[in-house]
Amino acid sequence: MASVESSASSRLVSLFSAQWSRPILVGLVVGTLCLLGILTRPVGLLAMIWPANAVMLGLLIRFPGLNRASVWAAAMAAYVIADLLLGTSLEKAFLLNAANLCGVGAGYLVWRLLPPNKLSMREPVSALYLIVVATAAAAIAGVIGTVAGAVLLGLDVADAWVFWFVTELVNYIALLPVVLSAPSAKEFTHELKLPDLRTQLPLVLPALSLAVSCIITIVMNGPGAIAFVVPALVWCGLSYQVFVVSLLSLAINYWSQTVLTTAYLHDVIGPSDERELVSMRLVALMIALAPLILSIVMRSRDELVNKLSLARQRVDMAMDAGGIVATWELDFARGKFMVEGKLAKLVGWEGRAHTGIPLDDLLKSIYRDDRDLVQEALRTASATGSDYYCRYRMQTSSGDIRWFAAFGKLVRDKRNILSQLVGISIDVTEEAEAFEALEQSNRRFNIVSESIPQIVWSTDAKGRHDYFNCRWTEFTGIAADSITADTWKGLVHADDRARVEQVWRDCIATGNTYSLDYRFRYRDGSYRWLKVLAKPLRNSDGVITRWYGTSTDIDDAKQLEAEREIVASELDHRIGNLFALVNGLVALTLRDASDVKEATGELRARLSALYDAHTLIRRKSDEGLTVTELLGQLLAPYKNGDAAITITGDDLPVAPSAVTAVALVFHELATNAVKYGALKDGQGDLRIELCNTGERYAIRWLEMTQSPAQSSQGTGFGSKLFNSIVEGQLRGLATRSIAPDGLTIHIDLPIPSLSGTTKQQS
């Protein structure tokens, strides 16, 4: 409960403090200043120094939050109480202070009508608005005070208004600048800090000269002597801040009024003396107003200079950041080139940069190979009215060659005639060198990529192809300008396409190395095997930016590999057949021989015959044989036992180029006959019928067996080799039929394939 009461009490104290502290403070300030003014009031006249009104108005303008009824009431009470304390009647106090408050209110209302911050004493126009506000306040105070002057002081109405108006005007103009330009609490100590005479004597000299001028004025005596302070006041206006100058002006204002009044108006009696007093107060006002206006103008100029300097620094920073080394203008009428910035120092123009550089000198500084380019760009811009742009080289004062880019816009005079070209120059040496290095790198890459036998290609980060070297066109027959990002997909063999696209998508997603073999369409429509390898290029953050790859033609290697497989298979087949033949010959020999010695001799003879047959074929393959001779040599080792081998029909010479192929065909048939057919057990018959029809040569291979023919004939590697030779190499046809009692094979060959005329024709 106690804490609640304490909290409520503290809130009430805070509320009371917020509501009444300001009115009380304003009342104390106004009351004190009123007492000071009353003490300077001559007998029967208004006070010479009356700071209360000006300070009250200045506080309202400086702190708009004081515009409250409580503040106005406190100020009115302070005015009245001050008069009453010094013996002024209540009626006189109310009349006089009603004029004071009405003047303050009128000045405040006029200030509210002005543009914002126009009485900040920071712009030259502030002096004009100061006079406007002071005049309005003094005029209204004079109207209300006319009644008080006529009634209380016995003045003429016109004289009373003039006297009141001038007195108020002098006080407002003398005191308002002090209040309005006063520094904040944090700045106050810094503003009034006395300078160190040893290091800042020039700052003290204007104030010292003002004090000396005042002494000279007193010594010289006479009404005109007051003018001695004017030069010193001007010097102060040029040197000091507005607040300091306003304090000095206030002091000189009141000092000059005091000096003039005490020196020349010892006894103020009659209207003429009142007019002289008014005249002297106006003189003092004008003398004090001049340095104040000058100080405002100078401080505004200083702020403008500071802003311009700051803006120039920002421009210089922006120019440095953007590589801008100069701002320039070309005057067509004078034929001069004016420049500001680092460019003038680079090329040795420091002394002439602002006055103008003749065009001939400008062209001499430009690299000789670029002078025509610069002049042509100038002529084009002048003729067409377009913006000027040119890249060129200049020789610096140290002899270096640097690249610059100039941008300019044309300016027309009042007669719409081209008068100037204004622009900027940017030092692009680093960019030019980097561009040249990049071009050199690209040239090296192009030389390398165009000289290697592989297809070189690249894609963007998403795998879209955007570059192929010349090997692409040589391989595919598709011109470079006809390539799209997905052209390559349509050239992949249909059987490989799904696999290739899947692997490529996976590599794009994972960044793994792309390595794959697949078939690609050649320019003649055939498909050749390529080995494709690609790796990603990553930036400093590890993000893939591009892919670079090569495609190598490995079709010959693939074919060689296939041929090796065929040779290996054929070798395996031949070795198998050899063992089968030997096994068959052994079986035939042992079946007919009566003892081991006889069997050994016959077996040796048959193996020798088989060897002699192959030797004869190999030896005469260069000379050529007939079909009958070839068959006789190949079948000689198998003529034994009950098996009968018969060759009938038309003989035909076999060209040397066809001997091996025909021998392989008959050798395959004989081997199968030993393994599965008529020559297997020595009980079968083998008949070979030959027929020459003029254009075709027919061979009928007939095997008659006691047991059913085996269906395995024609399914192994040898049969595939047989078909490949007959149909591929000899361009013939082969058919086979199996019956319960044997096997029949029909071979139909073109005569040219046996005689060798096909090769000659080709």
C-alpha cells in the first residue's frame, strides 16, 4: 500500500513539474528583465533598454512548446509584478504591459506565417524576416502603447506611437538575434571559450579593435565620432559567428545609446528632445544592424563553401571510385579545352588546365594512332548532335601510355548554336589491359582448341552447349551458325540417347566428371564411336559456372577391338576344330587299323596329308586354284574307310584374292562333317555337285548318313563365320536343309566374286 501511495505521489510531482516548471521559469526570466528595463527608464519616458519583450518572443520562436496559456499568464504576472515592485501604479502597470504582451503576440503570429526555419539566422533572408517580425511586434505594441503614452506620459498621439514603435523596434532587433542564434547547452561552452592569444591572436584582433574604436569615440567626442566603431564592427562581422556578432552588436547598440544620450541629451524636455532621442536610437540600431547582416551573409557563405567543399570531396571520391580522372569542357568558339582532375597532372597540364589548352596541344597529347579516331568522334557528335564517346590512348608526362574513355554532351547557347562539349574522362587502362589479356587468352585457347584433333565444346552451368571448335563441323557437317543448344542430342545414336542424357543430367546435378562412350552421327550419316570427357569450372565459392569437354573419335579403336574379339573367337574356334579333326582322324584310323603300328602309320600319313593340303593352299593362294583342286586338297585327309567323297560338275578357277575365303568355307563344312555329319563315323557319303550357269556358280554340299543329322550344325561361331564369308565377302547366298538321312547345303555365288573381277571393277 505504501509503495502504491509513493508511486502516485511521484507521478503527481512529475505532472506538476511538467505543467508548471516552464511557466515559472519563463516568469522569472521575464520578471528579471523587466526590472532591468525599468531601472533604465528616464523620468517621463519609456525605458531605453527593455529586453523582456524581445527575450519573450525569442523564447517562443526558439521553443514552440512554450506557446501555452500558463506561460502567457506567468509572463503577464511577471510584467505587472515587476512594475508594482518599483512603485508603478496598478493602472499604469496594466496599460504598459498590455502593450508589451500584444507586441509579443503580434510578432509570434507573424513568425507563424513565415516559411519554416527562416529566422534561424543562418540565411541572408533571415535578416529581412527579422526586421518584418520586429516591425510587426513594435507596430502593434506602439498602437496599444499610444494610449498609455498619451494618458500616462502626456505625449502627443503621433509622437507617442513613434516613440513607442522606435523603442520597441530597437530592442527587438538588438535582442532577438542573440536569443535565436544562441548555441545549445552543449555548444555554449565551446562558443564562448576564450582563444589562446599565443596561437589564435588573429581571432581576438577584431574584438580588440572594436574596444579601441569605442575608446577613440569617447576621446574624439562629437556626434560623428560614433562612426569610428563601424569598421571594427564590419571586421567582427567578417570574422565571428552570428551569436558572437549579435552579442557585440547588442553591446554597441546600448553603449552608443548611452553615450549619445548622456553626452548630448542631459535634460530631456520638449518634443524636439524626444525626436532627437528617437533619431539617436535609430542611428545606434542601424550601426549595430550592419555587422549582424554581414555576419549572417558570411556564415551562410561559409556554410555554402563547406557544403561545396564536402560536395567536391564526395564528387572526388565518386570520381576516384569510378575511375573518373577528369571533368572537362571544350569551348568551340575559343578552341580551348578546360579540364579539372588528375588528368591535368598526368599529362602535365597543371598550369593551363583552368585557363584552357589549345586543341593542337590536346591532340599532341593523344597517342598518334588514335588522333584521327578522336577527331572523327568529335566531328560526328557535332554534326549529329549526339553524345560524344571515344576510347583512346594518351601519353603521360612520364612517357607512359594509358587508355581513357571520354563521355560528353553538347551544350547550346541562347541562339541554339553548339557552344560547348562538356564531359568526363575515365582511366580504363586496367580494364583495357585486362581485356587485352583476356583476348590473348582467348586467342591462345582458340589456337589450341582448333589445332587438336578432338571436338572441343563448352556449356553454361545448366548444360546448354554454346561453343564447338571447328572439329565439330568437320565431323558432323553442321555449320557453326546452325548449332543450337540441343543440336547434339539429335545426333546421338537412338540406342545410346537415353543413357547419355541420364548420365549428363546426373553430372550437371552433382558436378561429377562426365566420362562416357557413345555413338554419334558422322557427316555421311553413319555412326562413329566417341569418347566424351568433361569437367566443371567453379568460381571462388565452389559454384559451377561452366563445363568444358572434349569428344574424341575412337571408332577405329572400337572396330579394332571388335576385330580382335573376332580373331580371338576365330582362333578359339579353329583350335577347337583342330582338336575335333585330330580326334576324328584318330577315331577313323583306329577303327580300320589292325594293330597299333599300322594305326600309327596311317594316322601320321593322314595328319601329313592335312598339313600338305593347308600348305598347298597357302602356297598357291597367290597363284590361284580351281574349285575342284581346292576341294581335293582340303578333303584328302578324310578319304578313308567306308565314307565316299565325290566331287562332280563344272570346275572354275578361283582368283588369288578369293582362295582364302573359299578355303575357309569348305574347311568349315568339312570340319562340321567330321564333327557331326557324313565323315564322323566313316559310314556316310559326301557328294559335292558344282554347276556354272554363266553368271552364277552353284555348289551343292550333300551329306548322307546312316544316323539322323544333328541339328547343332549351323549354330556355332564357325557357322556364323561361314555365313559372314558367303554373304559378306563373296556376296552370295547359302541355305541349308536337314533331313532324317542327311544334310544339304546350297551355296550360290556370283562368278565375279570367285574370279576376282569385282575387285578389278572397284
